Amino acid sequence: MTSVFAVLDDQEDACGAFHLPVQGLFADLERAQGSINLDEEFLSMPPEVQVAILQDWQRALEVSRRRALMRMFAEVCDSLPQAPISLRWQRLRERCERLGLECPAELPVPMTAA
């Protein structure tokens, strides 16, 4: 499996950001559940630094979540190749609901999926 390191914007990368791993993100793959347990080093940082880091993580996680939703949508499209886009979108929403996943009101759909 390939890992994806999401840099949210080229300006961050250009300014010499050097991201270090921080322990604390956990996943139960069998139950498809995630949790965090941030260590004392992180919790001892100034609150404004914690907020800034958490904000960046949230944005990066949202980018990854949307990528996964797009892959789910591609699976729906593959299973309904002749169906109109509205039906494909409805099936994705139904699948998300059945799995207890939040489905955004809008999802950018690549032209190849339409």
C-alpha cells in the first residue's frame, strides 16, 4: 500500500516546512474506527501551537477523507456504468448512510466518473 503525505499548499512546502512525526493517531482496522491519544510532548506545547497543528491535521485529514469518498464513488460508478450521475450519487449517499459515514452535500466529481 502506498502512503500519501498531503502538503496542503505549495507555499508551506516552499517556505522550508520540516514535518516531524507525532505519535498519537490510532486505527482499529477490523472495526474501521480511529482515535487519538496525543503524548505529553504535544500537550505541553503552547495552546496556540496545538491549535495550529490540529487545524492543519484536520484539513489534511479532510483531504484524505474526500479522496476515499471519491474512490467509493468510483466503485459505485463501476458497478452502474450506464446509470445517470444522479443515481450514482444517490447510491453513494445510501452506502454512506448504511455504513454510518458522513457524506458531504456536494462532492467534486471528475469528468471521467460522470
